[in-house]
Amino acid sequence: MSVTETAPSVDPHRPTGGVDWAKDDHAVCVLAPDGEQLQRFSVTHDRTGLRTMVGRLSKAGVVEVGIERPDGPVVDALRQAGLVVFVIPPGQLKNLRSRYGSAGNKDDRFDAYVLADTVRTDRRRLRPLLVDTPTTTALRQSVRARRDLVAHRVAVANQLRAHLQICLPAVIGLFSDIDSQISLRFLERFTTQTQIGWLTPRRLASWLASVGYCGRMDPTVLHTRLTSAPRGHTGPEADTAAAVTAAYVTVLRTLTTQIAELAARISEQLDLHPDAQIFTSLPRAGRVRAARMLAEIGDARGRFPTPDSLACLAGVAPSTRQSGKARAVSFRWGADKQLRDAICDFAGDSIKTNPWAADLYQRARTRGHDHPHAVRVLARAWIGVIWACWHSHTPYDPDRHHALQRVLNQDQPAAA
């Protein structure tokens, strides 16, 4: 099924299937149109097992299959065989078990039955799986891998900072960031308190010049920071600490290099994507941020027929619960966290250059919302703009953004 196709018309009197995904093997169930169980079997997670699964489903006349996850070899095998796949997330499956008993027991074979029966009885409420193009899928892998590496770098930098706090406190706060290039160069050259004690303002200035330090901080000030800090370890204990420091520095250098290489790769992939101009045209989107939004939203436009559908999946639309006279509007927990983080990251930074975004954010803060809540309010508004550009294949144009133009026109008399 292509990204723009809709689900084919299927005879409701055909059997339905359910597949419970597992690491080593998969439970499969086939139900008749009246709910009678026709088959129940397991297949191994290998090429032979997947071929057997698809063959038995097709032989039984199954056209529609329910499964818990939207990607992976099992889903690929089902789609390549021409089967219509419905994704029923684990959270929904957990709630659906209560339809068949109050115990709530977890069993792979029973879950396969629940998936098949849900497709049989609730097909009208389910949306067939629409997948993104291989170009978008590859871009998503790159941006998520880079995001993970950035998280690892932050974790290692925190570990290094905690280590230096005990054995070499003078280096903490010497430069702007503990994982910056100049900090790592300093830790590679001056590994112990004894070596730091050898430094004078003149020697420090000479070393900074040799490594190409930008010179934004006077060497005398930096030397004062070194001498005023608590002394670190000396003697044999310092040598052991220096070895640990070198290990952290090596890991940070490796992570920084790989993050830079992935960023370059992401930029190349973005240039080749047909939707690149839509996302790079957004204010302060840049390259990596634009690529991340593109990858998380995807290019299967049938997945999001309305802006609200995209806002709900991104978790920036509140969740409303009402019973009788009681009504509560709260944070939406059930959301795509990767998509929410990408959209909110863009929205939070857009206030620096876009007057409309800054005005909307400030009005949310004035109403008493904290920063994350105000960013989500702004993100929901941005989703309406992004969705319109995305569906019309048109880059963002500030001159056509009426809400932005109203804010700009309001600012003109005040500036005069």
C-alpha cells in the first residue's frame, strides 16, 4: 500500500487474523466471521517462520490482520503479502482484555485472539496502517540515532563533572561547558592538580594561544579561577583519577565526532527529501530540527486528515474527561513522545524570532501557564500552520500568515 492509498474494500465475511509480536516467536490466531476460532499457531522469528505465517494466513482467506506495533520484519512481511494491517497499541490491547474477562491475565495466544476479534468487530473504528516512504523512514532512523547519541553525551558529561568535582574541582566552571572542545583539550593536557599548579598566567596564555582559544576570557581571569578552586587529588590517587578522566574524555570525543557525522548525513538526506522546503522554511527550524520534524510527522498524509489528529498524536491537545457536572482538562499522556518533543522543541525556539509565536506564548504565560504548558499551547497553534503547508506542499510564507500579520500591524503604531 502506498502512502496515499486508502484501505481496499474488504468483504466483512472474510476471516480476520491477529499476531502477537514477541522476540523469539509470534502467536497467530485466525477467526471466522462469526467469531469462531479457526486456527491458532506459533511461528519462529526467522525467514522461514514469517513465510509460514503469511502462507497460512493467506490460505485461510485472511485479508485483515491486527498487530501491536507499526514496524519491523513481521509488519513488512504482512504488507508485502498484500494484507491490510491494523495497529492496536499495547495500551489499547490491555484495556481490550477486560472485554473477555475480569482477571486481566497476559497471554500471547490470548492477545492474538483479542487482536483478531477486535479487527472483526471494530473494523469501522480502526485506521489501516499507512507507512512513510523509505526516504522518510531512513531519515527518521538518522535523527533518532543522533538524538540518542546527544542524550548519551549529556549523560557522560554529567558523569565527568561529578568525577571532577571530587578529584579535580578547578576544571569545573573554567570554561563554558565541560564537554566543549577547549575543556577536553585542557583535561588532556593538564590531568592532575600538580600539572595545574605548574601553570602561571603567562604559561596559561601561551597554551591557550597554541590551541587556538577564541580569547573571550582573559587568561588572568581563568588562572584566578584555577587557583581559587579547592585543590584536587595529588600523588598516586591523582594518577588513578587521571586515568578515569581520560576515559570519560575519550568517550566524549567519540560521541561528539559521531554526532557531527550523523548531522552531516542528516543534512544530505534532508536535501534529497521532497518535503524539505516545507520544514526548513519554518522560523529557526535550521537543518537538524527541520529534519527531525519531517521525520516524526512523516509523509503519509493520510494518517492525519485534520490538524487536530496531528495535534492529538503529538500530545499538544489537552485531554478532556467529563462525568456529570464534573469536567477536567488535563495533560495528554497517550501521545507519540518523539513527535511531541520535536514539535515542542521547534515551538519553544520559534518565540525568539517570530512575533506571533512570542505573543501567543506570552499570553499563555499571562494566563498562568508554566513554560512547558505555554509551549504546548504554542505548538498546537503551529501544528495548524505546519499541517496546512504540509498538505498543500507549500513552504511557510510569513506574508500569508494572517495571525502573524495582525501582530505585526499592531506593533507598527506602538513603534511609531
